[in-house]
Amino acid sequence: MTQTPRISFEFFPPQTLDASFRLWETVQTLAPMQPDFVSVTYGAGGTTRKLTHEAVATIHRNYGLNVAAHLTCVDATKAETLEIAEAYAAVGVTEIVALRGDAPKGAARFTPHPEGFASSVDLVEALARTGKFNVRVGAYPEAHPDSTGTASDVEFLKRKIDAGATSAMTQFFFDPDTFFRFRDQCTKAGITAPIIPGILPIISWEGARKFATRCGAAVPQKLDEAFTRAIEDGREELYALAQCTSLCDRLIEGGVDALHFYTLNRPDLTRDVVRALGIQPEVILEKVA
């Protein structure tokens, strides 16, 4: 019997009324699954900064969850970025996911603000220096689109850990061996902080393929063929549950004790996978935003 893992979930802030209802339904559905923490993203280029803060504060206040707020280096001075962090601390949120961030809309690549943090390493170091935050970071088991390869990604991750980060969540991947190879490289590089695999429950194979292309995640041919057959047979949802549960089982068998789920604010498949892993809801929460 496999060990029951610790779990965490990622949400994104709503930009419409319908999206707001979907977020709170997602939180309501997944909060009883006893996550270690939940994280809330920024939009591309930091476009949802205010919405992220509102969502983080509401989830923390109304659901009592340990919330990690995403914070990026995009389009802000160092003072402005640290002011946002202090605003989180003021409402009792002391977990930060420190990221460089994607380029603003219309820009070909990330360019630091003239008075901003040049990289996530600098941001981690500044947050750690305050002594107020547990800082988490991103990791890339397949090469980041802006990197020269996995070796440089591992080196950069070590710099972030050395700067004060306590753990990392990876970009999603489809083959467990991708994660195991990356973990081995990190161990060889002297990284001892926990590296949590990022899991993408596949709600739509078409959408997941497009997402993978943008993120640089390799799509195994066998997986593509299997999803194509499942869609033709009207079994996409059933296969998605089996595929994600199997991926998690393989990771757990390989020594992984924590999983981070990218929910896309669609909770049902994530909930079903988590339950298949042996985690049952603790309570039914009645609070609403």
C-alpha cells in the first residue's frame, strides 16, 4: 500500500463574476481535503495583483487555510514589491511563492523594472531578509523557456534555495521519470530542500496540450494516443482520472511525500484524484466569501 501524501492546491484569482463563483466553489470543494497549503497566482505580467491580494486575504480569513501568495518581479519597483509582501503579513499571510514572473503582455521576454528586482533570486533574498515569510519557489524539471537547459535550471534553483527559499514546486510534467531525473540532478547539486512535484489534472486534453506547448512540457506520444482514443470513445474524464492517479502513485512509490495540484479552479477531478490516493474530506465547510 502506498503512503498517503501531503497535498497542496493552486488557485488563480477571478476577473469576472462567474469566475469568482467558480473560485469559491473550488475552495469550498477542496478545503476539506486538508491541504498543507494553497497558493494563489498572479496573472501574466502581474495583471491581477490586487485581485490576488483580495483572494488570498479572503481564503485565509474565511477558510483558515495556510495561503501562499504568488509574488513576482514584474513591472514594479523593489519598494512596491516589498510593500505588497508587507500587506500580506499585515493580514496574517506569511507564505510567499517568489517568482520572476512572465513578461508583460506584448513583450517578447522579461525585462527587469529599472528599480525592481532583477530575478527571483534577488526577490527571495529580500523576502528572507525580513524574517517574516516562509518563501517557496518554482522549479523546472524540463528546461524553462528562457534557460539554456536543465543543468542551468538546477543551478538557478540552488541559488534560490541558498538565498533563503525553503521548498520548491515544479512545473507540471506527464512522465514521472522526468521528475525523478530532475530530483537526482538536484541532489547531486547539493539541494536538500523539498522539491514538490506539480500535478496537472487533465480536464481537457486539447487545453492541456496547448498549456504544455507554452510551458515547454514534453507530451509523450503514448499519452497523446491514449487520450485521443479515450475522447473518441467518450471516456476522456474516466481516463483523465486514471492517468492522473497513476502518475501520482508512481511518484509516491518513488519516494515523493507531497504533491502540488494545479486546479485551474476546476475542483472535481483534483478532488477525485486526491480521494483515490486515500485522502478523505475532514469537514464540510459552510462559510462563503
